[in-house]
Amino acid sequence: MIKINLVREGRTVRGAGAAPTAAATAAAGGGNLANILIVAGLLLGVVVAGGWWFLKNNELKDRQETVANKQAEADRLQQIIKQVDDYTKRKESLQKRIELINQLKQNQRGPVKIMDRISQDLPDLVWLDKMTMSGGLVTINGRGLNPNAIANFVDNVKHDPLFEEPAVSAVSQVNASPPVYGFDMTFHFTYVPKVDTAGTTGTVGTTSTSGTTGTSTTSTTGTVKK
């Protein structure tokens, strides 16, 4: 007859089942630790990425602010350049107007000034029948009571600071009694004196002037300095 101790066998079976439960617990604890490490690594990566993004974002903002400041400075300088260009254009326009006005004034004073100088250069016994000014050329038709007086007039014009070397045609007698000699003379003039010399003085009896700017004709009648 065989006897089995069920109480002992039960205890043995229950004791044998306790060992796998401890191993499973240890395995579960290791898995949780790995999960924790993974989560911690992810959190650390997020923190590092966030910090890097924050730094780069601040750097980008600084650069954008610098670019905006440079652009504002460039716009301000561009406005200044435009103002300078406008000022230069206005200055050139005004300068041209001033030059034109001065030229017109010079043209208006020119015939009067030339006539005044010629009247000062006229010696005694010489008078003018016609005087024409075209551009910078003066043409004179005149008469004198003797060739010496005409020669004195030519010499005065030659040494006048406003006149160039005169060219005189042949002096010819146009009237026998009293003897009168006619002559033609041309020379160029300038508004700026070549030298500061004094001319001879003289007066013209009757003078009339007609013409446009740059060209004028003067006729004189009567004897100068009788």
C-alpha cells in the first residue's frame, strides 16, 4: 500500500512557482528603467533643441534688426543724395540763367560802350559817317580834313585796350574845296580790356543807333572837335 503526503507535495509545488515570479518582477523593473532612460533622453533632446532654437532665434532677430537699421540708414542717405542732386541741378539752372542775363546785359551795354570808346579815340578834324557792329567786328566809314588827322585816329584805335589792330583802306580825297578825305576802317573789339591804358577824349556831334543785339549801325554827322 502506497501513501502520498499531499501537504508536502503542495508546498513543494507552491515553492517552485515562487521563483519565476521574482524573475518576472526583475525583468519588468529593467524594462521600466529603460523606458525612463529613453524618456529622459527624449526630454533632454527636446530641451537642447529648444535652447538651440532660442539662441538661433535671438541671433536671427539681432541680424534682422541690424539689417533694418542699415536699410533705414541707406534710405536716409538716399534721400540726402537726392536732395544734393536736386540742389546741383537747381544751381546749374540758376548759373545758366545768370550767365544768360549777364550776356544780355553785356550785349545791351556793348554798343554804347564801343561808341563811347570810339568817340574818345576820335581826334580833331575827323568825323564818322557810318559805324556798323556785327558780332565782334566794327566797320567805320568816315572822313577827315587831312590824312594826318585820319592817321591819328587809326593810331588811337590801335592803342585802345578794347580794340584789335585796325585795317584801313586807302585814304582818298572826296572833296576838293575844302579838301576832305574819306576812309574805311575795320577792327575787332572785346569787352575785356587787354591793358589798362587811357584813351584820348573826344565828343561826337549827333549820334543815332539802330539794330538788334549783336549788330548795330551808327551814323554821325558834323565835325568832331573843330
